[in-house]
Amino acid sequence: MSLSRIVLSSGRSVELTEVRMSATYAGMLEGYPCKPVNDMKLRWLRSQAEQAYPGTPCLLVQPRREYPDRSTDAARPFGPVEVLPPVTCIGLLRSTAVAPGLDPALHRSALAVAWLQGTLDVPSGEDAALRELHWDELARDYEL
């Protein structure tokens, strides 16, 4: 059973079979969200996806970055305040095999994806960030 089905822009249907969500800035006790902090968080998020799904190719979807208060940028020691979407996600997506010669009864393809989003909703067919995945280039076939 899948949590969600997403039809990619290419027309391929993929299933979200697992998802892990957490607060983007959970545990941030000092400082403020800025480019160095966010870059570190994104590296950590990708490494978490790689550890969660070893042997599966991983992709980090680059998030939108917002700059809410440009008036105080000069006074900030690490640059301007830069805010990422509030929810980090790591998910496992599966689909039919990429290679055309493989038996569809015995083979599937998979891709682990890390992304950020604005809500706690499980992504659906309308999620633009995931719809743009280049599945045939990124996913890997495996045998059931």
C-alpha cells in the first residue's frame, strides 16, 4: 500500500511508500537561520536520506529560500536571515522498472528523496517539487 501516488511531469506514476517528517529548525538553540546554517541542514538532510536507504540513489530537491527582513542584513554576523520551509521530509518513492527489457512482474525502480515543504501534509499528485523528478535518470531498478 502506498501513502500517495504522484504523476510526474514525464507521465510516469510513482508511489510514496515511506515518509519521515521533522521540523526544519528543531533543536536550533542559538543563532538565526542564515545561509551557512541552512546549507549545513541541507547536507545533514541528504546524509540522513542516504543512511535511511543505503543502496538506493538519493536526491535532495533544492528548497525555496526566503529573506523576510532585508532591513537588518548589514547588522547580522553571518549574513541575512534566510528561512527554509518549516518541514523536512525524507521519502522513498517506487515505480515500475526503468529499463524496458526487465520483467514488470519481477522488477521495480526506487529513489530516496529529501525535500522541504510548508505543511505536514503527505505530498500528493499536485506537489510541484516532486512532480519534476527526472525518474529515468535518477532511480535504480531492483529485483523483487
